[in-house]
Amino acid sequence: MGLSLRDYVPATAAGRTFALTSLISATGTGLFLAGSAVFFVRSVGLSSEQVGVGLAVAAAVGFLTTVPIGALGDRIGVHRTLIGLQLWRAAWFVVLAFVDGPVAFTVVASCLAMAEAATSPVSQAVVAAVTGDTDRTRTVAVIRTVRNVGFSLGSLLAVPLLAGGGVWCYRMIVLGNAAAFVFSAALLGRIDVPRSAARQRAEGPLAGIRGFRDWRYLALTAVNGVLTLHMTILSIGIPLWVVQATAVPGEYVPLVVLANTVLVVLLQVPFAKGVERPGGALRALRLGGLALAACCLCLGLAADRALPAAFALVAAAGVLMTLGELWQSAGGWELSYEYAPEPRRGIYLAVFSLGTTGQEIVGPALITSVVIATGLLGWAALAVLFCLATLLAGPATAALNRRSAGLPEPVPVGGPS
């Protein structure tokens, strides 16, 4: 694709600083994710059911608070809001290190979810503010690349702490994550943000939420949200399906996850190249949907096959799922930026992120209770859903283009009713 090492470095000093902050915070997150399950059980004293309930409540809280925080970013500035979110996360991770019991855990997890759900859209708004229009998607792709590197580094750092055992070793995993967010906030404070992004609107967050009536943008959000089901397919769908329905040994599942991480690190920047061109983002979203549909068919066909054929189909599904993820991410980033009015970018990007948050809530039940439960038919139905989302992406962006051009919506063939 004609890329060099320079293409993996943001063009602006602010973009490079932002990438460094992302690497630091992702390393802390990787450290925590690698040891969180052990920490919850052995330090907090929770059962798996209590962890599940607490995280489900937290996810709902994050869903409800994302848009208000995005509107707050439009009110006080997305840069200041992002720094506040990082410090908020650091403070509550310190509290989490010493929490005891399911009720306290649920409260702390909910406070963390408020910031974690809003951080991604607010971060995108900051990137848009400090980079040029032609470099914003590439910068986000670089940031996603370094975040995957950070997750891997954090996982490695967790190994000696988990091996050491003991309550304080587990607490150091959580406190290390908190420290990473403090360092990240300090570096974010050094980024120069244009004055227009420091404070964009005079109206309050509640007024901004009440004033959001852009159904066209909501339609695009729903289409992108369906395509982000690749997240649940990787984390839940493939592992459970491989173990329950195929001849592939369960120990090969981590190889699929490892291949996904490596491919994202190597290919996210190349896949983001060109989406800024006219029609490039929509094309990427469509290709992503088709790749995900093909992934589902491969998974469905892998059931009841001999080991060589099953392994080949699962491996192909993993690659197709990753290609779908790469295309969807690049296309979704560009479209969410392109159709978000600059004065209200914080709330628009927050709304767009609800598609991802929604699939995190609905996706696990859909994959386990519907798709896996019905076997090949379920995977085929999911493939049809991805194809439908691919078809609807065109009309959704066409409606947004008409809005941007100030054109009226087309009248149905039969005329107005």
C-alpha cells in the first residue's frame, strides 16, 4: 500500500504526544485486564455471578452517562474534559484497589464506567481538534495501533505480579493502572488545543442533549453499532463456538486472539489510508460488513467437520473477522467525524459511541443465546444481519449528505400522504 515507517507516526507534535499518552494508559489497562479476574475473586472476594452483575450494572450506567459527558465536553472543552476523565479513572481505580464486597464493587465499577464509556468519543474529539482534516483518521489509526502494543506490554507486566500472589500483588495491578492514568493526564495537559476547541458552546449539557434530533446520524450510529459486533464475536463467539461445536482443541483459541492483535498492529494504519477520500469511508464500512458476513459463514460451516477442515475454517474466520474490524474501525471513525458539526462534535461523537456500547450490552446475549444456540442457522442469520447493515450504510450516508447540502428529503413515489 506504499507505506513507510513514517506513516506510523502522527504528523503533528500534538498527535505524537497524544499517541504517547495512549500507549501509557493502554499499558495500564492491559496490566489491569490481565489480572482483573484474579483480583476480583481473590482480593475483593467476589463470585463470578457477582462480578457479572456488577459489570452489567456498570455498563448500563456508562451507556446512560456517555452523551451527557459528551455534551459537557462541548460546554467546557473536550481537552479539559478528557484530562478530567483520566484523573477520575485514576481516583476510582485507587478506591477499587481497597474495595470489599459486591455492593461497593458495583458502585466503584459504575463510577469507572461513566468515564470509560465517554473517554473514546471525547478522545476522538480532541484528536479532531489538534490534527488536520487530512490526518485525523490516520492519527486515530496510529493511536489504536499503539494501544494494542500497550495492551500487550501491560499483560506482560502482570505476569510477575500474578505469580507473586498475595493481596498486595493484586492491588499493585490496580494501582499501576491508576498511576498510568495520572501520567496520561499530565501529558495531555501539555497538548496545545486550538481556542475553538477549548470552549465551543455556551449552552449547558442538558440543553445540548434535548436539542439532539439528528435521526440521520442516529441511523448511521445504528449501522456502525451492528458492525461492531465483531468485538463480541472475538471475545465470546469464537471461543465458545470452537470449544462447543468444532473439533478444534480449545488451546488453539488464544492463537486466534494473538493473530488478531498482531494484524491490527500491522494493518490498522494501512487500512485507514484513503478513507478521507470521497466515498472511501463508506467503501471501508461496506467491505467490513461483507468480511464479517463471510466470517460468520466460515464459523457456521466449521461445526461437525474433521479437524483439518474445521481448523482451516476457524482460522479463515479469524482473519476475516480481523479484516472486518479493520475496515469498520477506519470507516466508522471517518464517517463519525465527517458528519459531526464542529460546534457540537463532543455530543455527536458521544452519540455515535452508543452503537458500540449498545452492542456490548446486547451482543453477548445475542451471540450466546441466539447464534450459538441455533448453530449454523444462527451464524447464517448473523451474516444476513451484517449484509443488511452493509446495504443500509449507503442510504444512511446519503441522507447525511443531503442534510449537509441543505437538500430536502426525497418524496416517496406515491407522493406525500
